[in-house]
Amino acid sequence: MSGIGTHPQTCSGDQLQVSSREWREAEARAGVRLLANGQGHCVLSIPDLRCGGCVAKIERTLNARADVVTARVNLTLKQAVVTFADADTDPTCVISALALLGYPAIPADVAQQDEDDTDDVGRGLLRAIAVAGFGAMNIMLLSVAVWSGAAGETRDTFHLISALIAIPVVAYAGQPFFRSAFQALRMGRLNMDVPIAVAVVLALALSLVETMRGGEQAFFDAAVTLLFFLLSGRYLDHLMRERARSAVSGLARLSPRGAMLRQPDGTLTYMPLSSITPGAIITIGLDERVPVDVRIISGSTDLDRSLVTGEAMPVPAGFGDTLEAGTLNLTGVVEAEVLRSADGSFLAQMMRMQSEAETGRGTYVRIADRAAQLYAPVVHLLSLATFVGWFLATGEWHTAIFIAISVLIITCPCALGLAVPVAHVVASGRLMRMGILMKDGSALERLAEIDRVVFDKTGTLTMGTAAIGCGPGDPALRTAAKALALKTVHPAARAIAMSIAEQPCQLDDAIEVPGFGIAGCVGGRAVRLGRADWVADICLQAKGKASPVCAFADGPAMSFDLIETLRPGAVDAISSFAEAGIPVAMLSGDIAARANSIANQLDIADVRSDETPADKIAALNVLRDAGHRALMVGDGLNDAAALAAAHVSMAPSSASDAGRTAADFIFLRDGLDAVTAAWHMARATARIVRQNFALAITYNCIAIPLAMAGLVTPLIAALAMSGSSLLVIGNALRLNRAAKPRPMPMPRAGGMEVPA
Amino acid sequence: MMSNLTSTERARAMLITVAGVLIGLTMAAVGRNDPMGAHGWIVLLFCGVLFFLVAQTLYDAEPVEDRSTSYYDDPTKVGILLALFWAVVAMGMGVWVASQLAWPDLRFDAAWSSFGRIRPVHTSGVIFGFGGNALIATSYHIMQRTSRARMPDQVSPWFVLLGFNLFCVVAASGYLMGITQSKEYAEPEWYADLWLVIVWVVYFILYIRTLARRNEPHIYVANWYYLSFILVVAILHIVNNLAVPASFSGAKSYSAFAGVQDAMVQWWYGHNAVAFFLTTGFLGMLYYFLPKRAGRPIYSYRLSILSFWGIVFFYIWVGSHHLHYTALPQWVQTLGVTFSVMLLVPSWASAGNALMTLNGAWHKVRDDATLRFMMVAAVFYGLSTFEGSFMAIRPVNALSHYTDWTVGHVHSGAMGWVAMITFGSIYALTPMLWRRETMYSWKAVEWHFWLALSGTVIYIFAMWNSGITQGLMWRTYTESGTLRFSFVDTLIAMHPYYIARAFGGLLFFAGACICFWNVVMTIRRVPNHAPEADYPTIPEAMEPAVPAAE
Amino acid sequence: MTILAFLIPVTLSMGAIGLGVFFWSLRSNQYDDLSGDAERILFDDDHPLLAASARLSNTTKETAP
């Protein structure tokens, strides 16, 4: 208790409070990018943006401000792009103006935003689609003319015009396929793009030769239409990933960009993380995340380590304690010495473990490529066999080559190329409407395969906030506790204040002692709420009770019962996995008592507590080595590596930055039913993809014999290709109706909570 | 209105009208032995009147209006009134033409009033006079609103609007005098065509200049539709009207193409005119006024852009289906059929998009006749595009072509789609433009709606019956292999349908008259009201002013 | 059908213009926020927006005294 009297922040508190505000402003200002003309450019993420009315309201308000040059709101991305007249403008004013309008905003990540501004890949694909579409339309026009009877010179002319259109179109729009096929071949692999590229090039070459010879049949339209369909599939695939990526970048950034550094002359300056070296002294204000690993040299506080270690309850910290990067400072301002630079910090260490863990997953081959590995050799061999057969039968080079190539064209995996992306795009759209973001299509494939589920506890199965199980009965104590609790932002105190319905009593001389609790006077009588050993200073009864305790001086001491809140839908999610015969396990970094009580509540038999990040990875590796495919659901920094190591992973949107980066899926809503919803969607999608493959194979079984018999004309090729593609697309659209989400179960009051 | 022009602008306007007067004088002098001379006098009169209108105000005070804070709506207002004027004139002509078919005596034995002369007055009057003016006026409104910018100057909008009306007047008066190129929807002779090219180029430049000044970075999809309308119509007009005047002192000219080639060019033009004059421009109207009036964004904006490109690409080669069973090569006909059928996809995408937009606002459709006009327009758009694709198929065409079915099809498009969406837009626009609280009479709007709908339905049903009867009678053979019915037999069979058609047309015409009256009364009688924003609703339906967010 | 020798180039060039316009629209970010752009027309004021430069000079005028 000797520490209480020597709290340094009670004397320099005001100055440090100011520094905390400065840090906040500087942090916001760091989100403003300097433009070439000296103006500032800032992207704000506004999650509550819903309709055009909001857009108009925000734009009107912001554009009316003197410091704003232009403000443009993007409803799709839920972002506002603000240009300031002066790059040094503090965007917090704009943010508070938005908050007044009822739209809380956060600065979006600038580093990610830089890429966002130009989605070059997407634009390139769109351009290729436009070129292919232009070519396909005009060549189709000429081809329809030929098919409906244009003969002689007219036909030759039309073939020539088609050739003149097709050559540049294929050269431009085919690039994504040629490049990918070339890369795959160079690495000695086969992917879907190899048969596509081969078919397109051969179709074009064959048609050119036919055009020169004045032949009757040319496949220009097949080559270009094929590109158009496949590019559409590829663009949809890209769009899906882009959408998820921008949605993720709109989530609040949890790790700070810089810190307030104590200069040799005693002043405080904001410095970016990169220029903070070990040995430097920084201050960490209220509600700030610790930027790098530090040791406290003065002050004391309470820390929320839930994202770092998985500990559910705030822990006190004081002089000499080490804080990991990512910890949230709750109650007191502290000064601390930097132990390691940013890239040596706990956070960076976690990132390294994560990227190491990710390599284990690199062996996953997507279903389309698996199909291609089987499909391409079969088709190419069949084509070769056709050539040999026809050459032996007729002795004509020309006929044999023509028919062999027509086999390649008709089997070109147009439907196969669309089978997977279209289904995935539809599924990702559905998931997004359910509030689940999906990083890419392969995640959906992997999620459909799981046979184990592993949950983190804190922040995943439970909500990050505490609640009160039962409190003291004495009315005087209750009103005093409420009055004390209202004086701080400490989560336990908030929970206490929430649990007491009565009006708080009159409280004088309230003072918060970070790391210990709040003290005050009620009617001249001293009262304290906080750690038991600290409250015991004024009331012996408090000694040995469970924290937090509230007591009047020498009066009765009453202990509050802090509990964790389960995420809504947790029980249903666990039980539906159990019903499906998928074992569920829990890996927690928290102490055994808390982990076990949650596990009991949820009927999870396989519980491991006090797990370090390495333990978690090891546990997942054991599962993998045993041939299991595990879904990991977690949120913390300590889970990031495990998320990457798992076969597939999910994280709530409240997760740490690292966790969100590592996870394949992110769910934006509170309920854990998102996990089962995504799983059901993944299984429905896998079923549709299988059906699509079956359709494509059936189509080939019909088409290949016809082609080998030399019965395929360009008209049949065009009809078969469009027909099979439309069939596959139509089938994928059925996903819009499959797996309707069940209405979200309402969180049950009371019964969902378990003691900590 | 002139008081809103600066003195420089007034001077510029006077110079243009003087040039017009001189051109008119030259035409009158050179063509004194030809109907072209009469056209010279018409041009002279038209420009002379305008000259005096401007000259009267030449020395008036400079305008005080702050141009940076308001849109330039004067030409839009005049355009709306002109459109309604033409609607009444041309639909009246239509009723007369239809009646002549039922009661031939109504020709009154004059040359100018023969069917062949007043029918083009009806078609051109409706398409160009009513449709064209409505398109120009709404495009002025939409391009400024969606760009959030005022038009770049105040002379060229007037030049385009009045120049276009001069073209319409010359065209209509020429028909009555017997001046025609005999190309459907492109009847006016070479000098009128040349004049239209000038007007159209200025229109295009005006549009581009306005877009270039825009303060809203995004170009709303309606503008794409309007721009394609302006650009493609320009190209079509130029290509189809390539002709050599027999002499520069007379109206007569000869087409640059001959025989079936000319027919191909004519229908390449003709059907693309349907596409880009009667479809894309009005789709632009639909995509702006329907969401505005319903207070809901378009159901799928992405789809509206996709169907734009679809329509632009698919329409181009559809025209040859007008020439089934002619000297046109079979494969060109088949080409037309193929694309006609494929065109159904983007057309229905647009119609479906419009109807899905209303899904969830059906109570507004029920209560608000203006919105109902737009809803019915979308339905008729879907129906008539389906009918069009169907009729383009060669075996169907064998029955339908040259019969009244074609006429019915055109009118289901023109009355059901084009006129309905235009009337809906006019009712939405009028209170906004003149800053009135509501239309003068919401009951009159209801009357107009039901008259227009029943008129259209009576008209098309009459024509379907008539057309199919006619087609079947023409192809009925006796056992000996001769034709079973004479031409007069078919006329007798069609007589009741022709009466029904004239009656349906009369109902529609009455609706248009009510609309004109209602708009004029709105301008004259309804009290002023300054809206804070261009929120469309309130008027008839007594809805909340701000549409509920849905 | 010699006329096609005329009509096909005309049509192709119209298509090419369309393609060029589409490229332009892509480059000028016309498709970045389709859901927002569909709604914008519902909420416009009844007067043109001032250009950003004009607005800035206005505000400096206002703040000057």
C-alpha cells in the first residue's frame, strides 16, 4: 500500500491529460495524406452509412465547413474521402462533426487506402471484358450472317473482318489467361488457364488458316466469346475479394501509428512508430493501445490484455511492470521506457509466427485447379487421339487437324471456369448481407471441408465486456457503489454501474487511483470501490474478499461478482456443430477456472487453458498431422498465428488487427451464429460447385464424341458454349435461395452468463 | 424570359435570327417556282417573329439573377409547353387520319388533307414534335440536375429548342404541300435535313459542355441514355439522308442509294430511330423521373448500366427484320431476326428494373397517378419489346407484315411506352419547374391516366384483331388455289376495328388535351411555392413530402 | 449487299466510340460507388453546387473581415 502515496500522476496529471489529447489529434492527423498541391487527403470510415439520405446529409455538412475543400461519400465502401485545404488540418474536428450528425467515423487505414485508390487489377479486367465484349458482339454479328447463309465472297470478307477484329481482341483480352498459363507451365504445373489458353490460341490460328484458304468454317466467335465469359467469371472473383478487402480496411484500426515521446527537454512530441527506439520514454494515455513493448517507470493503471493474452478481466499494473504492444490502457496515464523497437515488439513477433504458420497452409490446391490437373491432360490426349485417328482414317492433314482442334474448342472449360467463381460470388454476396466478410473463394472451399472446430474463449465465445452476477444487498452501499463506479471508465466499474438500478447518492472528493480503485466520501464517511487489499485499508472486513469490493470505512464490505458475457448464439453454434458430429475444442489464454466455467456452460469437453500462442499453433498442428481439417475461431493477437495455422479461420470484427488480417472470414455482427451460418453457406456452395462440375462433365460427355466424330460446326460450338455457361450460372444463382439464414436467436437474459 | 439574357446574349440571339431571316429570304427567292419557296417564307416568318421578340427587349436592364445559384430552366419550360402543343396537334391529326380510314369522306376532297399527306404530319408530329421536344426539355432538366451545374450559356439551349421546332414546322408544312423523301420517319427534304444536322451538333456540344462543367463527379446513367440518343441519331440521320438534290432551287432530291440497298439503309435507320429516339432517350427519362417520383433509388443501378450497353450493341442490326420476304438476301433477314430476339434480354432487364424499383412502393403507385403513368409505361415497354421480338421472327412476320398488327405494335410502344412516360415526367416536372405546390387538378391527372390507358388498350386490341384478320384473309386460298377474299372484303372486315381505333385514339387525344389544360392552369392558377429541395412527391397523392427511407 | 461495305464500318466505328467512352468512364472512376450514385439524384438541392474553387474563395471572403 506504500505505492498509493507516491502516485506521480496526481501532480503532473493535467499535463499528461493534455498529452493524451495531443496524441489523439496527432494520431488522427497521421491519417491525413499530403497531396501534391499542399492539400490534405483523408479517408474516414463511416460504418453507420446506410442510404443516400445519409450521404447527402454528410456531404452537405462537410462541404459547408471552411477547412474542407471537398468531401465525397462512398456508400458502397461506407467511406468519406475528405480533402482539406491544409494538409495539417486536424481531422478530429470533422470526426466530431460527423458524430454530432449521428455518424461515428474512424480514420481508415492510409497504407491500405493507397492501394484502394486504384484497383488496377479490377480495372484491367473490366477493360479486357469490354474489349472482349466489343469483339464478341461484332464477330457474333458477322458469324450469324455466315451461319444464316452468307456465302462466297461475302463469307470470306466477313471472315476477314472477323479476323481483323479477333486478333487484337484476343491479344489484349487474353493476356490474363496467357500469363497465368505460362507461369503455371514454367513451374511444371497445370492449371485451368492452360487448356483455356491452348484452346483460344489454336482456335484463332485455325480460323486464320481457314480464312486464308477461303474455308467455310471459322471459330473466331468461339475464341472471343470464350474469353468474354471467362473474363466475366474472373472479374466477379476479383470483385468479391476486393469488396471484402475494402470492407475489412474500413474496420477500426486498433494498433497506433505513433506515440507521445518525452524529449530531453521534458516536452512531449508525437513521433511515428518507426522512429521510436529502445530506451526512449513515452507516455501512454487513457484508452490508448500500447504501441511497443514497454516497462512502466511511473504511474499505475489497469490494463485490458484480452486481445493480447486472452485474459478476460482487467489487470492492474504499476512501476516496473512490462506491457506488451497491443495492450489497452484503461484507467491511468503512465510513463514507460521503450524496451524494444516496433519491429522487435510482441506484435511483430506475433506477425512472424503468423507468417510461419501460414506456410503450412500453402499446400492447399483449389478445387478448380485440382479439376484442371485431371481435365487438361485428358482433353489434350483425346484431341491428339482424334488427330491420329482421323489422319490414319482419311490420310488428310487438314481434316485431322481441323477436327482435333474443334475437339479442343468444344471442350474448352468455359463452364468449368465459371463453375467455381460464380458460385463463390453469389455465396459471398449472401454472406456479406448476413454480415460475414469472406477474403477469397478458397476460404469457402476450405470451410466446407472442416471436421474440427477450435474456439478461442475471450472475445470469441464471450463478449469483451464484463457483467455483474450478483451484488451487495445493502441499499446504502449500493447507491454509494453506483456513485463511485460512475466516476471511471474501468470496464468492471461500468458493469457495476449498469447492474445497479438505484440513483447514485451524493459523492464528494471522488478520486480514482489507477490500478486500485475509486475512493470518495458519502455524508462525510469514506468509501472505496476497488481491489480488496486496497479497500482493506479503510475496512478490515474487505481483506481476503474477492475483488472488486465496496465498503464504507469500518463498515461491512460487499464483494461484486464479476462474470463474462457469452456471445449471443454461442450455445446454439456449439450445439449445432456437435449435432453435425464435429468435435469442438476451446483453446484459451486465460486461467483455468474461467476457461472451465465457460466450457461447462457450453458443453465443450476439450478445454485447454493458459495457452501461449505457440501452444495454440502446436495444438492445431497436431490436429493437422492427424489428418483433421480444423476451423479456428479467434480474435486476439495471441490467436493471430493460430488463425493462420488452421485449415480455415474466422474472427469477429472486434478482433485485433493481426487477427483480422489472419482470418479468412470476419463476422461483423455480435452473434456467434455467424460461424454456423458461414459453415452452412460453405457446404451449400460446395454442393452447387459439385453439381456444376457434374453438369460440365455431362456436357463434355455429349460434346466430345460429337467433336471427335467431326460433327461440330462453329454454330454448334457457340451454342454449346453459351448454353453450358448459362446453365452453370443459373445453377449457381440457386445459392441465393439455398441455406436461408435462420432468424438470429435473441440473447437470453441472465442465463447466458457465467461467473469469472 | 428575355430579361434573363444579358445584352450580349440578346445581341447574339438577334444575329442568329437575322441569319435565319436571310436564309428564309434566299430560299424564298431561289425556290420561288417550287414549294421550297413557301418554306422560305415560313422560315422567314419564324425567324422574323423571334427577331422582334428579342429586339423588343434589347435595351432592357441587365438581368440581376445570380447564375451560380440557379439552374437555367426557361428553355425547359418552353420545351414542355411546345411538347404539349405538338401533342395536341399531332394526336388530333392522328384521330383525323384514323377517322379517314373508317370514313373516307372526311378527306373533304382536298389535296393537302389526303391520307398520304396528313399521316406523316401525325407521325412526325408525335415522334419529333411531341417526343423530340419532351426529350430536349427533360434532357435540359436532367443534365443540369445530375451534373449539379448550370448550362454553360443561355443562347445555345434556345437555338437547339427553337431550331428543332423550326425543323418540325418545316417538315409538317412540307408534308401538307406534298414535299417528301418517301422515307419513313425521314420524310423531310434535303434542306430540312441539313438544318437538323446543325441543330443536332449544337445540341450534342451543349450536352458535352454541361457535363464538362459538372460539379458531381459521377455521370448519372440517364445521361448516358440521352447522350447515346443524341449521338446515334446524328449518325443515323446523316447516313440515311445522304441524297443529291435534283436542283438547289427545289425541294426534290434523290437518295444516294438505290433499290434494296436504299431499303436496307432506310430500315437500318428506321429501327435504330425506334431504338435511339424512341427508346434510349425515354429510358433516360424513366431512369431519372421514376426513382425521383417513387423516392427510391433504381432497383439495380448496375443492371441499368449493363442494359444500356446491351441495348446499344444489340439494336444496331435489328432493322432488316422490316424487310422479310423482300429482295434482301435471306441471311441479312436472319441476322435481323437473331438480334431482334436477343434484344429482348436488355429490354426486359430495363423494364424489370423499373418495376422492381416500384416493388415496395405499390401504395404510392396506387395513390399517385403520375407514378402510375410511369409504371404503366414500363409495363408497355416490356410488352411491346416482347411483341417486337416475336413479330421479327420470319413465320410470324409472314402473317403480321403489312397488316394493322404492325400499326398496333408501333402504337403500343408509342402510346403505351413513349407517351405514358412522357406524360408522367411532365406531371412530375411541371410543379418543380414552375415552383408550384401541386398540379392544378389531381383529378384531371387521374382522368388523363384512365383516358390514356383505356385509349391505348382499345387501340391495340382493335389493331391486333384487325391485323390478324387481315393477315389471315390475305393468305386464305380457295380449293382451286386462288385467293379466297378480295381486297375490298378485307376492308369491310376491318371497318369496325377502324372505328374502334379512331375511338381509342380520340380518348388518348382527349387525355392529352386535359394534360395541356392542366399544365397551363397549374402555371396560371396554382400559388407559388419555393421547395427547399427538388423532392418530387406531395402533389396529388397527399404523401409525406420527404419519401420515407425504405 | 454492297451497302454493308458502308454500314459495317459505320457500325464498327460507333462501337469503337462506345468502347472508347467506356474506357474513359472507367478511368474517371464512374463505377466506384454504384449504390451511392443511384441514390444521389434523390437528394439534390434545387440549385447548382458551387465549384470547389469558388466555394473556397467565398469562404475566405467571409472569414476575411
